[in-house]
Amino acid sequence: MPDLSGDFTLDTKTLHAFRGETLGKDPLVIPRGACVRHAPVGRRLIAHGGREPAKAGWVACELHQSGVGAFAAMVANHSDLARPGQVDENTTASRIEDEHLVLGSWFGLRLLARRARDRAAGGSATVRATIVPVTPDLPAELHHPRGFGGTLGTHQVTEPPWATSLFDVDDLAEDGPALIAATSVLAVGLIQHFGYPETLQMTTDGLVRSQWWSSQLYGRHVQEWATKAKVDATQDTIG
């Protein structure tokens, strides 16, 4: 939610332009194959990767005329045998993968900030992040996919964790150290609910930790992005 509201006319021309920008495209900074399939309108612009027009899946966003927006991405249970976007009936806990949690925070911050800036919204923005669904019947655990995989943190979470912070819209809209620092701050606020102290993939100082990205999934792409964005990468260990 930007402090300075913007505005845009929500009409047929705007909707057609929005669909041209989003449909069939991956909206994420590091592509994950989550293409937008539908872009309806309902007092706001909506885009999502679900199989049905009225049911979002994988990735989704809502963009209001004032510059306020929401973004959601799937961050759990990527290895389940259920259909894409569904939860395996035998799942006893949501396995939140740390890389996907960081990526979702990163992608969401940049996408929403750019849309707000383009709509003349600006100044500072209040950002709130959470993980849902999390309940006593479906608790969440923090995992990592590197090597043979494993658990991070000390315990399960039985209610939705949340993190809130204040950032500058222009900092979030541009690729660079400020965006990485903000992403780390927001993700840390979620990760610490699981009893783990920090993000492994990036730092609150705006650095990318190269060795903590899965080489088969994102490592090369993150390094290429960091080079283009003039973000320093470090091989620092944790401890």
C-alpha cells in the first residue's frame, strides 16, 4: 500500500494493454514456468496462472487503481505427487521451501512496486507478507531443496506467519541492492517464525549468497541477474 495514491482509468483499452503485457508470460524475475493464463477484471486488474478463469493457481496478482496491490505465489509442497497446484491428500504438513519463499517475496515486491510506480503512486509503501493456508490441522515446516534436502528451523508453525515493513517504492521497482535488501528483510520476518534466524540466499545488506541457491534450479539465473543488476555476490558461509 503506497503512501501516495496513484490512479489509472480502468477501461477496455487498459484491460487489453494489461492482457498484452501478461497473458502467456512468466511474471517472475527468475522464470519458473508459471505463465499467466487468465487476466480478468473486477474493479481491479487481475492476472493468474490457474486452469480456470475464476480460480487462481501457481501465481496471481491484483492491481488496484490507487496503486495498492496483492501478489501470491506457490511456495510449498513442490514435490507432491498431486496435480499441479493441488495438495496431496496424504500431506500432513506444508513444506515451505526457503528458496521459493525468498523468490516469491522478491518477485512480489518488484512487480507490485513497478505497477504502483507506473500508476503514479509513490513514496513509501507498507508491505505485509504471509503464508496461507496454515492451521493446526495443516501446519507448515521450513525446508530446503539443496543436496538431499532437509529441514530448517526448530519447529512447525500452526497459524499463518506474517511480516510487515516499510519500503521506498522506487527502491523496490528497480533491480539492484536495495531490492535484494528489502526482499531479505521481508523474508526474514517470515522465516524467523519457524525458529530460523535469516535468509540464506541473500542478505539485509543487499548481497546475494551464491552458494545457497540450488545449482540445478536457480543458481545460474540468479548469478546472471545479479551481474546485470550490479548486485554483489558473496561466497560467505553462515555462522
